[in-house]
Amino acid sequence: MTNQELADLIFPNITKTILDYEEMYPKRDLKEGAKVVRFAPSPTGFMHIGNMMSATINYVLAKSSDGVFYLRNEDTDQSRSVDGAVEFIYHTLNHYGLNPDEYEFNGKVVGNYGPYIQSERIEIYHTFIKHLISIGRAYPCFLTSSELDEIREYQSKSKKRIGIYGRYAKFRDVSNEEKAERIRNGEKFTIRFRSEGDFNQKFVFEDLTKGKIEMPLNDIDVPIMKSENLLPTYHFAHVVDDHLMRTTHVVRGEEWMSSIPLHYELFKSFGFKMPKYIHTSLILKKDGDTIRKISKRKDPEALMFYYEEKGYPALAVIDAVMTIANSNFEEWRSNHSDAPFYEFPFSPKKMSSSGALFDLDKLDNISKNIISKMKAKDVYQEYLDWAKEYDDHIYSLISQYKEDTIAFLNIEREVKKPRKDYENYSSIFPKTWYLYDEEWDRDLVYDFKNIKGKEEITSIMTEYLEHYYKEDDTEEEWFSKIKDLCSKMGYAADMKEFKENPGKFKGNVADFTTAIRVVLTTSSMTPNLYDIMKIFGHDRMIKRLEKFEEKYFG
């Protein structure tokens, strides 16, 4: 029996050839230097920060070269698929504006190189596997699970390389007649790639991040398809897909480096040119005095759910990811503060080879900076959108107090050095809760600090509201009245005078305004007091004073 006859026995319904698919998926008509890249997650878990870095790098590579960024759903390991994972992948890409040029989702296909879901490409894979069998580069293997376990156990105890190679490849050279008979008898089998490599020989592989690396040739006959579900393994499917979809660059984690010898031989067996590879380093985090790999089990920030739940602006997360992707991104961003992130000249050579340290403090600083530069109305809208999704109580309050919230968010915003109070949208309410009258039903805790006595605080606030407050005062007029009242009540209106003779006064103008601040907000540290008082108005300030008096004087 010939190899072709064996191939026809295994795949009787496959009539196309690999040449047919070469014609169906021709080389893309793109300008020279355009990169064709793919984000190809497996729906075996929810999208994590490593996926995000890969997707962002791919997007930048495509956009900066007028290339193509496509999404491929690698769902061949269906036993491990997680419900909702596919939907969350699409949601996340959309949320961060990393929209693929080509994709398939909910029955909609965009692009001419699909299907973009691997489980829908079975006929294509079978055609390529049939070709390998027909040329003697693949064969059916009938090793049982128990036999494989015995081989693995023996190799482990003998400290030999794990895998089916050499004498362990029991069915490699069995006659086609015997293989056919076993198939006709209904024996389960796996299609294995027939390696021609010599492990003792080396080849040179060039990774765009790590440079030239000498690696041993592959000599393991790896499975490329199992008969139970007829689906290919990742190793095989990615070779076929990346070739037919005309992928020029593959971005993936460095844990795949050990697979390069196999992928090199698989591409070579078809006569295909390998894409260029960019292997990204592990994402690390500082944990006390140690630095370790970020963990999806231990670290909530490892999963992309975390950033939406916390309310980080999309651009802040992307900029934080780009910061660990390329060592010179921060410098570029400081010189191009308003430029789209994809205009950054990304270089694989500037990726860390020892691990990328992801720092939440750095993300917070990036996010504070971005939020501080936004218009108050835009901050409010994103804050509202976040609250609608994650906190009904906050959503109700800020909807009711829309204008007050916008006015408060605008305090010390559109100035040369704007305030940087908020690292994400979930951090706004804990710092602004006192803006909302309904929140004053709680048992308030006032931060007195240097203010001498609750009676004194009441006197200061009462005197100001009864004799000095005027709704249309400018800030200069307001502060002039504050200083006048300071002097009248025994406080130093001039800080220099207070420093020269502090014992002469009850306190200084800062202490005086703090008394007002504490009555209105409970806090001694807030944004500009004048602006807060303008938002509250006379009647609301009276009610705040009454609440203070009720608490301390019954």
C-alpha cells in the first residue's frame, strides 16, 4: 500500500489539495514592509495582562506599517474552553480600541482569509495532514494511553528526554498494510508528524527580541491530530493558519521558545517560509522584597476584568502596557503627550529579555496624569458609564447631581498644573462623597487637626455665613473677607506675621479656612475651598453647619 492510498483511507472525503488553498488564500496585496499580525488567544480562560500586551504590540505593528491586524480564535482544545471567554476577548479588544481589521464573531465574518475560528477550519487542516501522510511525513500511531504513560515514566526515571522519538516511535516504520488493517479494525490512533531531525545537530534561529539563538533540531514525532475529535494540535494548526493567512510576524510569550525547533521543521516540511517571531518576556510583579511572575490565581491585576472594575481609562492601561513592552516608551510619551500610542516606533530589540515588571503604582501615576488632562465633562461621562456598570448607588447620586459633580471635577483642572487626585473612576467617590447631601445621613467623623475647639469652629462658620458670605463674590473678594474675619476673631491674616509671633494669635488663616473646610466636608484636605463653597451655596452650607452642631451640641 502506498502512502497516498493510506492517506485516502484516513481522509476519504478530502478532495482538495494544498495548492487549492494556496489559490484560495493568495499573498496579500500590501505595500512593502506592511506587517500582517494576529492576536490568537485560546478561549480556555479569560483575557489576562499577557494577552493584553500581545494584542497591543500586534496592533501597533500593524497600524504603524499600514498592515493588517486580525483576530483568530484558537479553539482546538475544546475540552478546556470556558463559557464567556470568547465574548470577553471581543469585549476587551473593543473596550481598549484594539479593533481587528479581520475577525469572525457571532456569525459575522470580516476579511477574506477566514474562517477565523480554528474549529471551522477542520477541512483545511485535514487537507494539509493528508498531504503530509502522502509524502511520508506523517503517520497513524496506535500507542495507547497506558503505553504512553509507561514510556513517559521510563524516560523520566532514566532522565531521558520526554517524547516519542527513536525506538519509542513504535509505529513509525510499521508497514502501511498493518496500519490500514488496524484502522479498518477500528483501533484508535493519533496522527504523528514524522520528524527527520537529529537532536545532536543545531540550527540558528533569529528571534526579533532575543537575537540569534542556536537550538537543537527537532527529532520528536509529535501528535498533529487525534482521531477522537479530528482536531489538530496547536503546533500544527498555527503553521497552516499563519501560512494561509499570510502572517508576517508572530508575537507570543517566551514560553513558546522551546517549540521553535518543531515549528521550524513543520514549516520546512511544507516548504513554507516561517514568519518572524517576537517572543515577549514574562510579566513580573514586585511582591514584598521578591520579584516573581504575575499569577492569574494570586494577583487580581493579572486578569483584564480588574482594570474595568477599578475604572482605569483605556488609554492608561494601554500606556502602562506599552511602558513594559518597550523601555523607551515613557520618554516618547513625555515628548508626544497627545499622540496616539500606535504612532510609537515600537522595536522588539527594546523589549526586556529578563522579564517585564508591571507596577500598579506606575499605572496609577499614568492614569492620574491622563484623567487630570481630560475635560471635566468627559471625566464625568466616563465616571457615569463606569458607575452604571459597577455601582448603582454612585450612578444614582452622580446622575442626580450632574452639574455639581462636573463643577467639582473641574476644580483646579484646566490650569498649568492640574490636580491629580484620581487614579481611576472607582477612586473618585471616596474622595468626593461629601458633595452629596444624602451621604450626610451617616455618622460623620470630622478631621479637626489644628483647629482649637468645636465651639470655635461653630463661631467661625456662623460669623462667616451670617455677615460675610455673598453669592457672587470673586475668589479675590472672598479671600479678602476671610482675612478680615481672621483678624476680627484673633487669627493671623498674614502668614509671615504669624511665623514671627505665633503666640500672639489663636492660629493663622490656613487654620481658619480649615475650620470652614471641615464643617463642609469633614476633611481638612480638599480641593479649592472657594470652589467647593460656590457649588454648595448658602443654604446647603447652613445645613452642613446644623449637622455639625447637632453632632457635638445636641
